[in-house]
Amino acid sequence: MWVELGMDWGDFDGDSDMDLALGSSAGATVYRNEAGNLQKLGESLGEDTYGVRWADLNNDHQLELIAVGGNISSTDPLTTGFNYIYGLNEYGDFAQLESFNSKYQLVRVAPGDYNGDGYLDLVASTNGINVSCGVELYTNTWAINGTFFSGPDQCVSEQATASVVPGDYDNDDDIDLALGGFPNQVKLVKNIRNGAVLTNSELFGGFVSLDDSLSFLPYDFAWGDYNGDGFLDLAAAFPSERKIRVYANPGIHANAGSWPFEEIIADSFLTPLSLDWGDVDGDGRIDLAVADSPPVVYRYVEGHGFSRIELLYPPDLYSGQV
């Protein structure tokens, strides 16, 4: 029996509907969307896959699939990691295009043009505790030598983490990061390129600690301007504590640390494992979707905080945690 560990949506075949990639203990599996029906595309690819993300890595207007998580040992994350890039090849088949190694087994990957050269780079993390570097930057070298990634270019954070998400929290037009920090921290890492194209320099510096009052680090993040003030706020999921915290970005004081937050208690044990923002009720403001059991959506009202939006689910829509 295989265990699903990651997922992402993307239109890899260019037919204007969204296809699905799953990462699991069986490898990476792609489901092509055929008029609303998901059809499995061949056999599962590679080996253990903890994180999957669609991204156009070579600017050819087609999505490639980044799959991370393979390693020599299935039980020891401190062994060498093996990671893969899949996509449509010259014959129109979906296949492996490239691979790259990592010092440790990776669990999360976050594409973004971090150095400003027009090509998507990667920030990837491991959750191994006794590591020399838990989060690393991989610069995309396609424009230089026709390969995607050769190795880590900067240690972004020495602490291991199960969650990393990019976002421009200080509105300076470059991509910063929100990270968990083992064992119990939420922090931001500032991109310091300040609008310049920096291809051979360290891009990240200046940690901002948002929260170290936790029992354990977060499992998932999502950026979204829920209060409409023009700055990205941060939602964080803590399944080990059965709660969500939504950190309100203080704008021009964002780098001062210790953002104010509102806390939401989840319904079920070890939830939520994921969350995201989206305008569910069509009122022009984003709501917070939480993978509780069953799933829950919260609406924010100024002065009143977060309250549930009642959802009706068809019978047998879900089973167990989501």
C-alpha cells in the first residue's frame, strides 16, 4: 500500500484544463485531465517522492514536474537524495528529462525566480534533524549551460523544516520565504537582491522570527492578503497542536518580527495537514480553506475575526483525514 505525500495541479499538456501530479511512496504519478476525468498517465515514475511541483523551468511555455524525495535509504533522511525533472520530451512522451542530487533526502520544494534572471529556481528542504543545512537554494542554470540544477548554491537555513513557501511579504518585488524552523519556530527569510539580478551571489539573509511559542514547527503555510491592506499575511497549520495560526503582516514594520496572530482550533486529531486561501463565497475577499476532517472554510470579518462558512458535502465525499 502506498502513501500519498504531496500533490500539485498544472496544465502540463496545454489543453486548458488542470492535470494532477501526486507524490507518494510509489513515486510520482501524473493524471491527465480528459474532459473532467483524471486518467493515469502510464506507471508511477521514480521512487519515493515527498514533494511535487509543476513549473516551466526552461521558458518553453510547457510545464515540467519537479519530484523530490528519493534517497538510498527509505528510513534515513541523512543519506544522499535523488530528485527528478519530468516533462514532455521531443517525441511527445512524458518522461524523465533530468535528475539532480542533494546532500540529504528532500521533502519540500518551492519554485520561484529568486535571483531575478527570468528563470525559475528552487528552494528545497529536508526534515532530517541532525543536518548541516536544512533548506537550500538551487539556481536554474538553463540559460547558461542547458541544464536545470547542478547543486545547492546557498544554505538558506541551517534548521530542518517540513514547510517552505515563497512570497513577497515586504512588497519590494523580490521573493522572500516563510519557513518552519526545527523544533518550534515560524520565521521569514528575506531576499536581499533589492531588484537587482544576482546570479552568483547569496540571495537570502536577515531572518525574521514570527513565532517561537509553539510546541512544534508548522506542517504547511499559505500566503494571502486576508484583510485587504495590500500586504501578504501568513496562515500556518500545526497538526501536532490541532490548530491554525493566521499572522497579520504589519506592513512597513514587517521586519520587526512577532507578527500579531489569530488562532483557530481544528476539529480533528492531527489536523490540519494543509490549508490555502481562496474566495469561496464570491464576496471579493479571500477565505481560508482548512484540511480538517471534514474540510472547513473560514471567512474573515473586520473586527470580528474568523468564522466558519457552512458547507454541505455530498454523502461519502471523503473518508478519514484530508
